[in-house]
Amino acid sequence: MSTTRTALVIGGGVAGPVTATALRKAGIDARVYEAYPGPTFGVGSGLALAPNGVAALDIIGAGDRIREMASPITDMAMSVGGKRVHLPTLPNTLLQLVDRNELHQALHDHAVAAGVPFEYNKRLVGVDEHESGVTAHFTDGTSATADVLIGADGIRSTVRGLIDPNAPGPEYTGMLGFGGIIDSDIDIEPGTMTFAFGKQAYYLYGAVDPGRIMWGANLPHKEYMSLSEARAVPAEHWLKILRETYAEDTPGGQLARNTTAETLETTGALHIMPPVPRWYRGRMVLVGDSVHAPSNSSGQGASLAIESAVQLARCLRDLPDPASAFAAYERSRRSRVEGIAARAAKINHSKTPGPVARKVMPVIMRVMVRFMDLEKTIGAEQRYRIDWDAPVDQEPVAVG
């Protein structure tokens, strides 16, 4: 029988509210602590939730709300030099295209409705572990104690450094992220997401409603820029660069020209997390982007975070102590998330080709599409399901 009764969840993005809601479903009292002054609804643009991620949200009762607010994507295409090729349709797959801000708010509101308390202006600075629990200390001088502490604090995780001061940090992909949902009369098939390799840079686009298009740009940029640094640059400056970069692309050029300073979302540097050696220590554990962030190329970042949140709650529900629960959680997740991250890393290399590679890219990509086995690459990823009611088995493991 589990001895875990209370949990501190650090971070209120996607993984935090889902983790806390799943913990409450598991009978564990969880509270979310967020460093920002309030809910972070204004960060990010659009993202696609994979079927496995939405299925995990069904477990905590949030799946239908996401389906209501999302635009379903049932078909995918690849474009190289303006020439589009439809990718083979996989059975039982359906992406849900959502606005990241709306997703954050929906998950936050669902957690609150489930009884999860949120506290703001709580930036973590240190922890004390003791036999009966763990105490978190915040910059405002306050503290909180519970049986376990869960780091859902993103790619720049403070908790990751507390667990292992030598833990690797996120790696810059060499690209900055931009996006937006714009009004446009470009003729785009509804329900289709297109992954486009332009003459100078990669982008993607899809129709969210008649006359409304979501698009995202991965702009090659040698200089690393955080979200705050990139947003400090006037949107007009970025729009000028985006319009120049995609000027010769169809429909990339038109998408860039139709984007305004008001509709442009700047997301800063795009990252990928290398494998993290230690997922947990003592009464602390990591979840979501703090431990696995497979870059946006995977199409699985948010979905994997949601899965891990639910799996962690199962393990804490069924196993007798934090050490055995955390070990089982890592066993259930590491190979899956690292495999997806490796696939995404390969895609990233094709997004920033050199001058010679750009010339031969159309030929290479057409050959790739012809012989691409989507069932092997993403079919199994998307069909992954969590059995909430199945008991989690304990295996003897070394304490992390």
C-alpha cells in the first residue's frame, strides 16, 4: 500500500496541472506552485496533440474538452520546394490542433475543478529532505512540505539541478520558433497538416477553421535567444526576416506576409533535451519537459508530458514508497521518450541544411516520402495507451 499522501508540483504549464489532477484521481493531495504571478496563458502558439496524448487526458476526464476546442487533423502532407506529396494515412490516428494558450487554460481550469490548489509567485530556490517528507523553499520566504516533490518546471528546470547538479541542460537546435493563427484566403485543404521544406527554412501549416490558418516557422539562427530575449526584439523586425526567408516559398511567402505584429507569436530558441541520467533522487522526481523534451519535430512533446504525468500518478498510487514508485515510473517511460527524441533529432538535421544539401533536398525528400514507413515511425507511437486500472508491478531496483 502506498505511503504517499501529499505532493508538491513545481510548475503550472502543461505537465503540472495534469500531474496534479492525476495525483488527486489516485488519492494523493497535490498542490501546484508556479513561479509566475499568475497562470501562463499567454505563452506559445499552436501545437498538435497526438492520439496517445489525448487518450491520456481522457483518463483524467479532460479529453473531451480538448476535442471540443481543437481542429482535427486527419491527413498529413510534405512539401519540398512547393511540391506537395500526401503522406500515407494511418488508421486510427487523429491529431488535434490546439492553441497552446487555450490548452494551458483548459488544463488549469480542469485541475481547479478537480480540487487542485494553485499558488503563484512561488519560485523554487531550494529543498530540504527529511525522513518524513520534503520541504520546498521559495524566493518569497515561504515554504511548503509534502511526501514528494515533482518537478514539472520545464526545460530550464530548477528541480533537475537539485536532483543532480551535473545534469545536462537543453541543447539549442540552431532554430528560433515563430507562429501564429492568421486570417487568410489561401486555399488549404481542411484537416491537413503540411510539413514544408522551403528554399531557406522549414515551416508547417494547416487550416484550423475556414479562412483561418495556423502556421509555424523554424527559423535558422546561429545566436541563441531565450523567449524573453526574442520577445524583446520588435515583432516588426522578426516579420521582416520571416518575409525575406520565406519569400520564394509557396505558400510560405504569403503566410509570412499575412502575419501581422499582433498575430505573430515568438517562442524563442527551440531545444532538445539530451538523455537525463537521473530522473529522481530521494523524494524528488521529474516529469514532462524537465526530463524529456524531444523538440517540436517529434510532434509528441506535449503528449509525452501528459503521458508521463499520468504514469507517475499510477506508480505513486500503487507502490509503497517514493523510491520504488519513481523507479517503476522511469522504467515505464525512459525507452519510449528517448526513442522519440532520437527520431526528432534526425528530423532537426534536415531542417537546417547547408547550401549544397538544399539543392538536392527536393530529390532526397521525394525518395524519402516514397519509401517512408509511417507505421513503423509514428504509428506505434500514437497507438500507445495507458491502462489506469492495471496495478503497477514493483521490481527490485537500486535507489536513484
